[in-house]
Amino acid sequence: MTDLLLPPDEASLAEAVREAAAARLPLAIEGNGTRRASLRPVQAARTLSTRGLTGITLNKPAELVLSARTGTPMPEIEAALAAQGQMLPAEPPDFSALFGADRPATLGGMVAAHLSGPRRIGPGGALRDQVLGVRAVTGDGEVIRSGGRVHKNVTGLDLCKLLAGSHGTLGVLTEITLKLAPRPEGSLTLAVRVAELAAGVRALSAGLGSPFGVSGAALLPRGAPGLGLDGPVALLRLEDFSVPAAPRGALRGLLAGHGTVSLVEGEDSLALWRAVRDAALLEAAPEQAVWRLSVKPTAAPGVARALEDGFGARLLLDWGGGLVWVAGPATEAAHRAVMAAAQAARGTFTLFRAPDSLRAAVPVVPEEPAALAAIGARVKAVMDPMGILNPGRLRA
């Protein structure tokens, strides 16, 4: 059992980091610890949690800007935005159920892991592109600020993008400012029953290449039995209901050439995309490992076939086929098969959930090219000179 540090404010957190740096004592950095079973086990005897840093510190609906401390639970932020008819454009997922967590994810954990949902393929883009500003504490206890609280920031070094996706290895985020977007008026899903996965990817590509504002494009190899959708089925989401019915009908006609099209509307459509967003439709058993692969959409069917043949993988495809969720046995053999499939597709992989024994024994992300690794090492030396922040989180 590790010692738990729960600083109530940024100053106390910075002091705790300074003391750890002076003593060269590694720290495991987390919010509510909902994803402890992701990536490599951190090699630290003390855990520094940001869950004491809570609350929305700035909310300007007219300017589409919100700031909050990083320990703020995501449901609190989402409820505040829903009340004013707004949302986070990246549609960040909630993986609490996937990890069996009894606490909600925090804002800081979401940004530190750079988690984006189905809208990643649309104008909303990646989460890091929506981070306007951050406050953080470096590995030597220095409080830094980057960006600002307006949409048009002029900064030298964009530390926002550097810290987003750094998994707490470069600094401890204490406050984050985000862009917002209007919440859609409703949700309508066109479900296309296809003969096989390659046909499904072609259907998704046709929808995304159309002018009809598709905001989600996923592929369910086994369908969604709860909604009467037998697999494989391609899903395309429309949310801009200001367009007339005729163009939506035209999209349905376009997709009809790829398979039988049916509609999922209203609350059923909303629930379906929440299940896609949170990888609930993967239906990964608690004892299974879960991987995320990023590949070209056209390569996804080949990856899926290889992993289904290799170990009977359960699969879910999002982002038009570019994101492949995989669930399978938590073994080194299965992990090697995933790495080989990602390499053959010229993509990348992440061991997203697994027992400590597997995560400690295998690479959890691909090896970096030497030149990129050298740059990363120099950045780490500046941001965390004593190497105390989440040591071993990404690589041994």
C-alpha cells in the first residue's frame, strides 16, 4: 500500500513535489486513480493525488470557455455544461466501467491521457487542440502556466499540447482551460448492415466523405443485439438537425449501396454512442486485456481478421475504422499478436488495460525511433530533472 498525498491546493501540491525532488523519492501521479491498470505499473512508494483540487474556476458560456481545477470529477463538469446547452467538443470517454472503478474520472486525468471520443474525426478534433491553457507543477516543484483563457492565445512554447497525453510524466496539471461547443439538438444514427468489415469501412468512408456533417463513424463486428442490430453493422451519426430532411435522405440513399440501412433515433441513438464512446460495446470480460490500435481505416479489416484468427479477439472500431479496440486473453502471446498486427498495418498500439504482471513484462506502447526518443529525453530532463514523476509509466 503506497502512502497517499492529498494536497488541498496548488501551493501545497508544489511543496509536496519539491520535497519529493529534494529527497529523490518517486511519486505516482493520479486524479481518482480510475486507470491504474493502464500502461505500465508506476515504480513509486508514494501517490500524489489531485482529487483535492476541485471546482470550476471560470465559466463564460458566451465565450465558450471553461476553466476548472484538475481534480474536478468529469460528471460535475458535464452537468454544468449540459445546463447551459454546451459540451466538450472532443466528447471525452468515461472508462470507469471498463476499469471497474468506483470513482469518476477527473478533468486532469482526461487531459493527461489525451482521451477523445467519437467526435475526434469531426471539426471538434483531438482533445489537446481544445486545451487553451494550463497550470502545472514541474518535477522540481515549479509552478508554470501556459496559454490563457481566451480562444486567440499568443504563446511561445505551447506546453498545453506537450502536457496533454504526457500521462503525468512531465508535470502535475493543476488547472485546465478548455474550449466549449454548443450541444447538438438531437441524435440520429444510420445503421448499415454490411456483409463484412471491409464493406463496413467503405460505408463509413462514404458517409464521412459526404457533405452531410457526420459526427460519428463506428463499426460493430458483432452488431448491437440490444437494438436489434445484427453484426457487422456500420454506424454513422448525424446531429446537425438544422439541415433539411432531403439531404439526410440523400445520405441514406448513398449508404444503401453498401447494405441495408435502418435508423436509430433519440435516446436510443444517444445511448448507442455513449456505449461506443466508452468502449462498452467491446464487452471485455474483467479478466481480459484491452488494447487500442491506431491504424489506417483501410488496414483495420486485416488487423481485425488477424486478431480474430489469432486468439478470438473481441473488436470495436471507431473513428471511421482508424481506432481499433481489442479485447482478449491477458497473455504475452496475445500481446505479441497485437504488436505484430499493428506493425504489419504500420500503426501503433497501446496496452490499455491488463493485470500488473503483463503490463510490467511487455512494451505497453511502441518503441520510439532513436531521434524522437532523444528529444523526449531532453524534454524530460528539463521538466522533471530528478525523474520522480510517474517513473516507468510508459517505458521501463
